[in-house]
Amino acid sequence: MYIIKKEFSFSASHLIHGLPDTHPCSRLHGHNYRVEVVLGSDTLDSVGFVRDYRELGAFKDYLDQNLDHRHLNDVLGDENVTAERMAKLFYDWCRSRWPEVCAVRVSETPKTWAEYRAEHE
């Protein structure tokens, strides 16, 4: 299988309800998020691509217009906004546009990642 990946970034704030007051994520804080979209295919198109990277620019536009420099709890609803939930949200958004999407990873820090991958992948 051919695999390609493209990384995107945005900055935003959030907080997570239900944690002890002593937990740093219970307070308002922000991250410089990194999002990695992974696409895979057994075949290549007539040019030799899984998917032209330029097509994925629509995801950058989505992030910039809807999430960058915003408070994620306000934008994404009352449900706790975690990296795990964002990975699923982004996976669904991307997969509905590009069927080759097989996983999405969200990083809040250089050492932490959450990934959503469909069960059948």
C-alpha cells in the first residue's frame, strides 16, 4: 500500500471539564496543535499520486477559518474537546472528501499524539 501524510497546524485554547482542580488541563490553556492526515491506496492515479497534496489545502482552509486562534469549547460545543475527539472529527471531515484517508493524528505537544483510525483500516 502507498501511504502519504500531510501535516497541518493551528493554535487554539480549550479546557477540560470534570478533572480535579489541581489538573492543569482543567484550567483555560492553549496549544499549538499539529494535525497529520494519512492517506493510503493500493494504486496510484495517472500522474503517480495517491492524492495530490494540493487538494488537501481545503483542510488547511477549514482549520484556519474555524479553529485557528479560537476557544475550541465555544466552537466545537460543550462536550470536552480532547485530542482524541478532535482526531475523530478531523478524520470524518477529511474522509468525507478524500476516501483514501485512513488515519488522522492530533498532537497537543511534541511528545503526545492521539490518533483516530477506522476499525476496518
